[in-house]
Amino acid sequence: MCPVLFATVAALLAAAAPAIAQPPALPSIDPAVPDPNAWLEDIHSDRSMAWVAAENARTAGRLETDPRYQVYRQEALAIFTAADRIPYPGFLGDQLDNLWQDQTHVKGLWRRTSLASFRTPEPAWETLIDLDALSKAEGKNWIFKGAPCLPPQDRLCLVHLSNGGGDAVEIREYDTVAKAFVPGGFQFGSGKQEAAWLDADTLLVARDWGPGTMSKSGYPLVIKRVKRGQSLDQAVEIYRGQPTDVRAGARVFRGPDGAVARVLIGRNVSFFQTDWLDLSHMGAVRPLDLPRKIDLHGYLAGKLIIGVNQDWPAASTHAAVSAGDLIAYDPDTGAVQTIVHPTANQTIDAVSVTRGRVLVSLLNNVSGAIDVYAPTAAGWTGKRLALPAGSALTLRAADRGSDRAFVVSESFLEPPALWAVDADTGAVTRVKSLSPRFDATRDVVEQHFAVSADGTRIPYFLVRPKGMKYDGSTPTLMFGYGGFQISETPSYKPELGKLWLERGGAYVLANIRGGGEFGPAWHEAALREHRQRAFDDFAAIAKDLIANKVTSPRHLGIYARSNGGILTTVSMTQHPELFGAIVIESPLIDMLRYNHLSAGASWVGEYGDPDVPADRAFIAKYSAYTQLKPGVKYPEPYITTNTEDDRVHPGHPRKFAAKLKALGDPYLYYENTFGGHANDADPELNARRWARHYVYLDQKLVD
């Protein structure tokens, strides 16, 4: 997940950002100085792709000829295609669905089975769509991106298909009973769009309707009502956002029987700030009296279930609400009930709503628990589910038509287990388990704290060999993210375990500021002009590992992706002396230009606006593309991305590599040509990706 995106929304970016015919002269530090590498932003130009091909060949010649590469590729592929993987389910009417990929079905099978069959060791799956066969028949590289269905039967679904793995999708109506696309049904060509069912013959659609309907961020601003059989030019506009907004979209909330209870329009004035409007059946909109920084999780018993990310002072309709609280809000009266008030060491990581319950994933010092809350006349009562303590717990799926849910438990060394939950009774049943993918008996997990530059204690997890010598010799891989209020929790990474831990390496998960591990305040501590705190936190952990002789700069490597690309490249430019290896994947790097590339303009709330002189001054300090200097001995990084990443523009890593080359500094660069931002569209692609990663890490930290 990565997470530079609108989590939980279906607004999806273009399958490939349009090529720039003649890239303009772009600013470096001084806007008057052209960027000599600007041409690499022209994603699919012959010149750019020739450069990519040459870089790929050079890097493959270094990494893929290493004897370890084929071993790692085969081990990773066996993990990603193993027949005994857990088929993680979603709810589809009274059945369960799943997307399954293996060596035969590389793009995957969208399939379904009954709950009873799913509980058996060998469920009887029924194929709905064979993505490989569809791709072959249509001459496309279709990647499945989900299929929102019409409750409660979920017979009609809007299948989202991405050609090449980018975020842009084509939407087609599918009938799960006929097991076929609906002839003459709803269909929207590829683009950045979302569609919500209003009824069987009506959709609320946000997409590119023509000039003036898309934001600077590349998201839709206009929502229209589309009736079955209508052409797009007959659709009726129901809402139009402002040109300065990030996006606009519709949310349809239903009762357990599937009947529409509320229709809300979200006007994102920034990435973190949303005005919510109640849409009446007459088409009028009424602003709701809510703070802008909230997460809207669902609807239950006439109330919206909301996570509040800013302090909300008391008013005539409610008592004061603290940032981080989970509340129930009555959209008619404005009354508020507090469901959960986390302590200083806690945060609400995720929320799901079933027929009559609210499930809350809670982190306490980055350790997980799941609580279930029920509405009563006096308020909300809660109870904790009997799930494994000390594990990361993920709300995998929840059924709006019942109180059924699925939860996944896992840790660094314990494989995932899938639990069926009855949210009404609190009963939990283990239904599936993953067999171990690596030998974890030789390792131990510890939580430590480092002290950052401003005195803040920063937690991190260390996974190390039990017999590790504290002499600085252990090859150690450190991961961080630190952005967008996303919490990083202990998780079972089989490729990490097999290709790294099992061979004697150590692993560190850094819970730095900018993330959500301790609520909204932990995130806001590293926003905009305070971003340096996240980098200081990361460096403090590295220094703590070195001071305690867990490892040494010669043996310490770092890896991160997306927003984490800022973290890794700033770590490289600010502290080249601390690290022996740096893996930079799908990264943001050129922070003086980011808001003009792909969806970058939507992230101004996180980083600041480089077009504003006051913001540009502090952003330049954490723009590693800007801060690369001649005469500095940088660690040789491995930089990797994807041509079809239309979320974080591939121009970022391309230009960073090109500038390193111009400075005469060593680097490796590899660009997959399909797969999108996740860079894992099929098992073979993913296996090759991780094999290159770990060969590079071995060459730099072990050899």
C-alpha cells in the first residue's frame, strides 16, 4: 500500500501518463535555471525508452548474472505461486470471492465459492473472469483492480481493468449470475474515474467529462448521474467542485437490506481536508457540520462512523472531540457519540462496519488488537476479540449484510492466519493458515527506542539472529515510510525471510514520525516544514544500531518506496556515511517539481507547495535531486521504478539516476515496463523484482 494515494477510494489514475511532446525547461533550485534532465519526464518517448533500455541492460548485466539471482528468483517465485497460499476472501452476496494468481494464471482468476466450501481444505472455486484469457482475446495486458457490486445480491458489478497495471481503469458492467459482461451495459473507457451504484439502473460517476472537469492533480471534479442506456453526453451533472480542489466523489451508504440510506459527496479541498455534503433525492446538497480532517468509515444505525483527525471544539450539538477519536455522527441533528478515545500510546489503525457492529483495529505501542462496538440506547459498548496477542491484526473483509468478518493475524516470524469473526457474538474461528515460508527458529524480535535529534523517543523493531554477535558485522536491512498517517506494523514477509533472514541478515522496521503509529499528532509532527523530523528519526535509529554494534555502515542498508523514496534519497544525501546500500523504489525525489508530475499536486498538504516561495525554501532542503552535490562520496544506490507508474511519475528516479551519472557517481537503475505503482502485477515480475533487490543487497552488505 503504497500509500501515496487516496486510500480506500476508487479514483484511479491514467494507465499511462500522457507523453509530453516537448518538455519545457524545468526549475532546479533557481526557477530560471533549466533542468538538463527534463526530457526524461517524457515517459514513452523514443529517447526516454532508449535510455531505460540501456540502463536496464547495464543493471541486468550486474545483478542478473550474479549466481544468486536465479536462486533468489526461483525461491521468490515458489513463494508467490505456492498452491497452499491463503486465498484471502471478500464478501460477494452470500458467497466469497478472491483473485488468484499462480504460474498458470499469471494475471489471475476472479473467482467465488460458498462460505461452507471456503472453510474446507480444498474449496470448490467457480471462475468468474479469467484475466489471462481475457487479455489474450483482447490483445491487452489486463490487471484486475476490483469490482464494486450492487448490494445486497451483488449480482451486478463494475469490473475495473487496468491495461498494464497503472491506476487508470476501464469500467465494465458484469453479471455474476450469467458470468459475462452485460451486453450494452455500463461501460466507461480507460481513465481516472470512479462509479458508485445508486440503483440497478443508475450510477453516480466522477470522471473526465471534458475540459474543466479534472483537477490539477488529475482527479475528477464533476459528478454526474448516468442512467442505463444513456450516452455520456446525456448524463446529468449533480455536483461540480472548484478548480483548486483535489477531487470530488460520491459515497452511497446503505442499510443492511441494501436500500440507500445516505448519499454523500466528498469535496477534497486538499489531500487531508474534505467538505462532506449530504445529497437529497431532489438533487440538492447540504453541507454537513463536520471538521475537514476526518476519515469516513461507514454508516450504522442512522449515524456516520467517523475517525476524527483534528481537535473539534465543543458546540451546542456535541462535547469536545479529540484528534484520533472514533465517533458516531448523526447527519440530521449533528449529535455526536464517542465510540473510542485512544490513549497517548494508541491509535485507531482501521475501522470496518458490518450489519450491526463497528470493528476497530487498534494499535497499542504498535501491537494490534481488534475491538467490536455495538450501539445501545446509552451509547456504545465494546469487547475485545480473542485474537493472538502481540500480532499485527488486519481487518481483511467485513459483510455489510451480516455481522461476518475476516481478520488476518501475523508477525515478523509467525505466518499469517485467517480468522472468521462473528461480530455479534464475538466468536472467532481460525479457518486458514499459511505454512512457514522460511526457517524462523533462529531469529528473535525485539522492540527498541532511539532518541531523535529533538529528544523524541522513536520506536523500532529489530528482527535478528538469536546468536548474533554484537560486533557490527551483521548485514542489516532497515525499512521506513513516515508519511500520510500510515502505520507500519510487524508483518510476515516471506521473501524477506527466505532471501535475507534465513541467510543470517537482520531486519529493522522504523516507526518514524509522519506515520500513524501514535495517531494524528505523530503524523502532523513531520508535515511540510517539519519533514526533517522524519529524516532525523530514521538517522537516529541507524545511529542507534551502529552504536549498539548490531551492525555498521559497511553492513547497513535501507529500503523504502513511494513516499519512502524521499526518505531513502534524503538519507543518502544527508548521511552518506551511515549506509552501505540504498534501495530506492517507485520514489518521489524531485520535490521542487513533484506537484507538476502525475498526481503530485494532490500531496501539497503533506509536503508543501514548491510554487510558493516560502514553501519552496524548506522543500528544497528535502529535495534530494536538488541536494546532490559534486565531490561527495555517496553509497551506490539501486534505483528502480515502473514505466506505467501513473501515481508517482517515473521521471523522479530517472532524473536522479541521470544526475548521479553527470556527477560521476555510481548507481544502478532498473525500470519494469509494466506493473504500475505497486510493481507486482504478476508473480514472475515480482519474483524478478525481489531477486534483483536482494542480489544488490548481498553485493553491497555481505560480499
